[in-house]
Amino acid sequence: MPKGIPFTEEQKNALVNKIIEYVAENPLCGIYTAAQNIKTSDYGTKLSKSVVHRWFKEPKLKERLKEAKEVNRALSRDYLLNKSVVAIERDKNYSVLMFLMRTMFKEEFSERTELTGADGGAIQTETSIKESDKALLKRAALRLK
């Protein structure tokens, strides 16, 4: 067992499974929050962020976590939508929840304006300088010499 990690491989796998389940089942929960909420007293230590971070750098675990986060994202979206409906009905104020929705789910809830040029291409711009401004620039350039 590597130094600084007081868990056997079997314990690690059990804890990782619990973390992934916790993330998948609890809206707005990340792996560090999940790790802090998992009971580790049976192992005689707490899970530190660095240990959890190291574990989830492993490719197989990273992929499993990605899947759990997708489930969590869907849960979080539904949870926030339900909360926003309740908040609107109760307080008539939903700005905080809309902020969360816009930051967490940009593709669905943020206001975007897409500008394109002709036929969807780039916007063409042209810069021109008035004759009077050209004269001013020439005089300024002469003074700098």
C-alpha cells in the first residue's frame, strides 16, 4: 500500500463505489462532498481531498465518475427546476435559482445571441479614417520625430 493512503485496494474499491453512488443519487453533489459524507470510521480515518483526487485520476474510475456526474447533472437540473417553481410560487423571486441554472446548465438556460455574416460566414468589417483625422495623425507623427 503506497505511503499516505491508509486503505487497502479492497477498501478503496468499496469507498469509490460508495462515492460514485452518492454522486449519482444526490443532486448538486460533487466527489469531495460525497467523500466527506461517506462513513469511513470503519477504516479508522477520513477521506482527504488529495486521496480522492488521486483515486479519480485513474482512467477506469474517471470514466465511472463521468457517468455518475451525467446522472447527477440530470438530477440537479430537475431538482433546481422543481425548487425554482416552489420559490416562484412562494416568494415571486427566482433570481438565485436562475443564476444557478444559467451557470450550471449554460447550453439550456443562458441567453445567447449568435451573430454571423452573409451565408453564415464571418462578419466583414471595414475601418476607414476621415481625411481630417489623417491630417491630425500626420502632424502628430511629425512632432514625435
